[in-house]
Amino acid sequence: MSRMRDDVWRARGGRDAYTKEPRTRILEGDQNVDHVLEVQIVEHAALDLLRTNHELLNRFRDTVNAPPNLNVTARRVNQAKRGPFTAALNRLRKYDGGLREVSVEQLARSGRARWLVDEGVWANIEHQAVVSYDDMVLKMGEARLTRAQTVVMDDVMDNLHRTLEKIHIM
């Protein structure tokens, strides 16, 4: 994992994309490699569509696990970030279309991640999620896929976009 962490630091210019802190300000033992677009959100949006095509699933997994969708951040930030996304996903699963949509930021603000919102870190987290999504769209658009795979991947990216819209990231 150390090699991956070094690759992510290089890709991020030696800074935590959420806090803007340089690598030297985060103790090495406190550094977590974090998925910018949470894996749970990506799986919610994509897994059913990709389940039957292992080649496409592997290509997508490689894109999700590549440095443009990763960030090295402090453990405290990583742990606080996860909760609001989990809550948003739980709401989507339980009430999809049945309740007024609540932004993931509102969930962060009303929970233990409030400090991320108060310190302006949450805005960076959301911005990086959009940047990661855009990068995934670009990478998958450049991939050499069959017509059938392209149709499936377009559906995956559309579904991921709709999911991000429902939690007010996009």
C-alpha cells in the first residue's frame, strides 16, 4: 500500500486534496488512502449493471482504484467523510423517490462530520468527487470497448451521475 500512497501523493502534487495540507504535515502513520468517490456509492450505482460482464467490471474497478479517484488524507478526515455518504446511501436505498432528497452535506452538517463543513473541508470533498467523476467519464470514454460494452458503460456513468445528483454532489 505504501507504493500506492506514494503514487497518489505524486498525482495530487504532494497535497491532501481535501484539506490542502502538504504531505509533510500529515504523520505517515496517520495517512489513509481514500477513494474520493466512495466505493459504496460507486457500487450502488454500477454493480448491478456490471455484474454480468467481468471484463467491463475489471476495467471499471481499475478506474475507480486509480490515483485520480484516490486521495491521501488524515485518518480523522477519512473516518468523518464516510459517515455522511453511508447515511445518504441508506436514505437512497430506503426512500428512493419517496422522500425529499437530503444533501450529503446536510447529513455531514448534522452529524459527527460537522467540523468538515465548518472548516471548509467538505466543499473540497464534494469538488473532488465531481473532478473524479469527470475523470472516470473521460477514462471510460477513451477505453476501447465494444458497442455493447459502451452501452453498458454509458448506463453505468449515467446511473452514477443520477446518484450523485440525488445526494446533491452534482
